[in-house]
Amino acid sequence: MKRYLTIALIASAAVIVAAPALRGSQAGPEAMIESARKVLSTPQPATEAITKALVEALSASLLILPKTDYAEEYKSRIESVRKMVKEGAMLSPKAYEDLGISYKLVSGGMTWEIPAELKAPGSGKKGIEKAVEICGRLLDAALAERKAGRNEEAVRDLLSFVILVVTPVEARPPAE
């Protein structure tokens, strides 16, 4: 009897120890967004890390997308983009097209535009540095919107992040 009790205790302990690892494999949208945010704080992240951050942001958007008239179209297009990103075709015309249409779906028909901060002359930071800063703000906003229960806005911010990352940004010298 003592032997069975010992085996049961060992098995229970193993399950308790393994539980965090098992839960980690099914990360929630907040964890995915935070993971993407960590990539931004890494100096010169590897291409694989950037790809993973984009996939996580897109995956999080799919998890939190509210039930809407356009949800199925959005999901179809974003699944297509996720696949392209995973395959290394994140800059393909089809990916841009699907991202643009998806953004219109979640923004009430508005077209995504490069943030005004990146277009403004005389910025104290280089284009890439400013873009990274804006990406961080977009991910922070997505988390805040998610926590406030405004999932559609969170999806829009996540999509803005992805589009900004895959859109070429000029690395202009700082203003003097």
C-alpha cells in the first residue's frame, strides 16, 4: 500500500512540475502579444525572431477577433498571410493585398497608412528606429485594448503592427 501511495505522489508531482510547460504550448493572445513585444526590445533581432513575432501577432488577432459579419473573410485572409510569413514570403504582393483588405475590414473601411511620424521631416530619430518605437506602441495599445475588452481595436492595432513591419521604411539620417 505504501508503495502505491509513493508512486501516486511521484506521478502527481510530475504532473504539477510539467503543468507550466504544458500550458505554455497553448499561449493565450496576451502572451503572444507580449512575446512579439520582447522581440522589439532585442537589438537587431534575428529574422526568425521577427517572423515568429509576426506570426504570433497574427495568431493573437485571430484568437481575439469578435464575431462579426466579416470574421470569416478576415480569418481566411490572415491564415493565408500567416502561411506566407512562415514560408518566408512576407513581402509578397499577395500578403500585402490580404493585409490591406483585412485592415479595411477591422477599421470600418479605412485604408492603412504609414504613420505621420514616419513621414514628417526633421524627426530626431532615423526612420527604422522610429518605426520600431511605433511598433512597440501598437503592441502596447493592442494589449491595453484587449484588457479593456475592445477586441476589434486590439485586432486593428496588431494588424497595424504587422503591416508596419512588412512595409519598407526609409532609414533617413536624423535632422541636424
